[in-house]
Amino acid sequence: MPEPSPSNAGPFALGTFSDGATPFPGLVAGTRVRDLSGLVASVRALVEDWDTWLPRLHELAAAGDGDWHNLADLRVRTPLEPGQILQSGANYRKHVVDLVAAEKESVHGATPEEARADAEKMMDERIRDGVPYIFLGSPRALCGPYDDVVLPALGEQHDWELELALVIGKPGKNIPAAEAMSYVAGYTISNDLTTRDRLYRPDLKAIGTDWFTAKNADTFLPTGPFLVPAEFVGDPGDLRITLRHNGVVRQDESTKDMIFDIPRLIAYASTTTTLRPGDLLLTGSPAGNGAHWGVFLRPGDVIDAEITGLGHQRNTVRSHA
């Protein structure tokens, strides 16, 4: 396992760790981790009482007492066990413009200039009049930020999709966009891996996409390393998302390119489902997926991923065999 990266914004972050024994909730301060298991059962339990715990966490980070470990000596696990996992599709303008323009060229015979102009017009209309596209993911797909990604037996086009993820900190239904940010406890990194050639069902063309099969294989949602409190992150609409595949930069974009910003995503999701503390909401992936480059994941590949102020992931890819 590579040495965990403590490069998170703010004086502390939260995570789940183990040293060979039972996983425990921990407070990360620099290169040290304070074991919180004597105070709270899990990071999820802490988030469920976020307004009470946040001031206490500031105190604990500043105090020198408690059971502290070196971060480098611990296994870093997924930061928390979420309730729902809500995932936003087609939410970065350049990414969607690239996809639509490519289809207009290959299928409809448009020139590159015509295709791009039409695609950009469609996105402007969607931003103005449209609504987000959100689907559910399985918590069983989660793995840690330094765990191996295991390619499933079926499918060949295994792709990456690096995303900013937020953690809900209080319950809400029909949340107004103007109030939505007050429902965010913190942020983390998620890589929403997808098997492209299993996304569409040729035997069920009228139904279309098979999100369960394409996106929910075991280990297909590396998440973490930490949950960074929202107050330390700054403007989540101006963070840099960067993914390297075997050292080559493949995704490098600002969250400014989101079609629907975080308040609109939260507001839209909460019209259907009650959001609860610990729910994880992924905000979409920018341009630069493997399908764009014509390159997909193979055993032995290494994925390095980072988002401003949230730390770093490194996952090595291996075969199911």
C-alpha cells in the first residue's frame, strides 16, 4: 500500500482506519490520527449528529491527549458507510458536449464545427431549462482509496470517472436550492468506475442502460481518503479534479464546468427522496474518461486521483483471476 497522503484542507479531517484489528473512526490532524472509537461508534454516527460533533472535533484536534497513531502505519478505509449513494450523470458541460458532438459527426454526418455548435447550444438550453440526471449506486461497490480495483470477469471496457462527492449532514426533503449548502457536512473523492461495454443491454433495447451491472462491481467505487468538513474546503464550485492513468493525465478540470451545481443537485434529489445524514452524493465526472482516449483499464494499471484540498487516491488494477 502506498503511503497515505495527508494533503487535506483545514486543521483536521475524518476517516475510518485499521491497524490490523477492528476498523475505527479517526480524526486526522497532519500526519497523525486520533482514535475516536472511545467516543463514537463510527464516522457515520458522528455525521448523524454533525452540529453537535463539529465544535467538539475542533477541540479534539487542538488537544494533545488521546490515543494517536501515525497515519502511515494505518490502513485507510472508505471514510464512512453511507446510507444512499446518489450519482449524477452527464453533469460536466465539456464532457457532454464532447459526447454529443462525436455522435452528431459519426451518426448524423455533421462537420466538426456544426456538431460542436449544436452540442453547445443543447447544453446551454439544458442549463437554463433542464434538470439533473441522478441514479442510485450500491454501497457494496465501495472500496478504500488505496485498495486494489478488481476487474470483473465480464466486460472489457473498464473506465474511470473521478468525481467530487459530498456527504449530507442533516435530514431534509424538498430542500430549496438557496438553503442546500447548509445540508452538506463535508466532501470526499469518489472514482465511479464503469464497464462501458456492459452499459447498454442489446437484449432489452427498449429499457436501455444497465447501471447496476456497469457500475456496481465490487471495488468499483474507490472513495476517500477522508471526509473533509465543508467549512475547510472553500468554494466547492472551484476545485480541481485530476486523474492520472499510469502517470498520464487523463482528467484535469475545474468543478466550475458542472452543468448543475451542488445546490441544484441537492434540491433536485430531495424532491424524490428524503436526504439523511451520511448519504453520499456524487456530482458527476468531467471530460477525459478512457472512452474519450480510447484507453481502458488493464491489470497492473495504476490510477492516481486527487481533488483540491481532499487528499489523494492510488488504486492498482488487478484481474478477478
